[in-house]
Amino acid sequence: MSQAKYIEALMATFDITIDSSIASPCTEGLRISPVEREDTTPQQLDYVANFPYRKLIGAILYVNMCTMPGISYIVSALAKFNQNPVFDACKELIRLCKYVYNDRHRGLTIGGTSKSIVAFSDADWAGEPTTRHSRSGSINFLGNSPISWYSKMQTDTALSTLQSEHNAMVPANQNNTYIKKVCNGAGLPRLRYRLATSVYCDNDAALAISTNPMMPAKAKHVHIKYQYVLEQNNRKAIKYGRVSSADNCADVFTKPIGRVIYLRHLPTITGTGKVEALDGREKTIDEDSLFCPRCECKLADSAKQGEY
């Protein structure tokens, strides 16, 4: 599933020159100041004043929402300049459009036989240079198919990597639960309705307080609402697992990574890679996880095989 024709029309509408050498959505380590640099020329300021920034961001945002999860970080970062774009933001937006054109035929791969629900979450602690807020990112899969993804700045200031990573796990949990309820209501066959879904994180401390009800004194600054993560563990609705930072595909959604790392994660986030679910065979006590009406008669055998 791709939007090749839409992207080609977008490039023609905004008269953007094609550059086949661009293979990643953004410049590695990108940091754009909200104010113009001192060396910005009058010609560049005039260029910014006449640049259709908001229209182009809106068009690229539509591509991101439908078929290109890999550009979520840079689209979110550039959208902050909608009201007052600067020359560096305009230049980076043009670069993004060139990458989108080069990758227009990749799209998403939807389908497959696996029906496990898996999420990856990540956070970039204090990554915003002006406010020192952290950025959350996550992606949710049904089997190998990406279903939901996001990249968003956290609203509160995280006092530690523990808090920022734990905050990022909450939307991943919520999306897993929502996807499970939708599939449950549709009676999707072979879905593991009564077994825990999976959430991967690369922070040991965040995983520890997500599964241990005895919160250590050093973690008391974590807001009480994030105990939702622990509750999901206690109800056996979600199983949490450790993934190395190098293998965490949610890294794409939190920071301006380089070409090598981006290309490594690209097959996974577009549905052509393989996503492994955690081996959680304990039945959930979540009352919303009902049996599929068409498969309930086979519950005894199927539960042993880990299908429900």
C-alpha cells in the first residue's frame, strides 16, 4: 500500500527538484533553532516569506499518517514551525519531500498469518534544546503489519530517563489495548485474545517499575497516572520485554538518526521485517478480552497452542 501517485503530484505542485541521493528523512543530529541565524541573508528571508510552509507540511503529514511511519519524527519536529518558519526549517522540509519521493513506492506491507499484537516504545530524554522536554515514540504491530505509530513531545518535563521512557510506554499500552478490542469485536480469527500482548522497551529501570509494585524511593517522581502500565501487567493484559537500543525500531520516532540506523529499521516499520511477540501464555483477567464467537468451541485446544 503506497501513495506514489499522490507524492508525484505533490512534487509537481510545489515544483520541487528531485534528488535521488537522499536516503533518509532528515539530517543526522538535526537541531533547528526557532529563530533565524545571524548569518541569514535578505534573499533567504524573502524565500521564507514566500514559502508555502503550512500547505507543504499538511501534504507531507497526510503521507506520514497513511503509508510512511518512518518520517514521523521529522514531520512532528518541523510542524512546530508552522506559525513562524525559519530558513533552516524550510530547507529541511524540502529535503524531506525529496526523500519521500525517492521512497514513494515502498509504502506499507499489510497482511500475513501471525496475529500477535506487539509494540515498541522509546523516548529521547530532554531532547528538545529550548524546553528540555522529552520526545515519546512508539509503533504497534498486528503480526508484522504496522497498525499505529506516533512521535510526540511530552507535555511535562521528565526528571530522568526512567520517567521519560515510562511515559512513552503509556501510549504504546493504550494502543495495544485498543487494537485488541477492535480485533476482538471484529472476530478476527486466530488472534491471541486471552493472552497478553507485548510491549518492548530499551530501559531497564522503566521495565522494572512496570512489573514491580514496590516502587523505589528514587522513582516516586513518576506521576501516579503512569501506574496504568503496572496495572496492565498485574491484569496480565500486557507483557513487557527488554530490547536492545540497537534493535528498538521505535528509535526512528524519537530522534534524528543517521542513514545506516534508519535503513536497518525501515523494513520492520514498513511491514516487511519480522516482529517477534513475547511468550506470554498466562491468560489475561481483562474482562474486555472476550473469546471470538466463531472460535470459542475450539478454546481448549487453541489455548494450548497460544492462539488466544
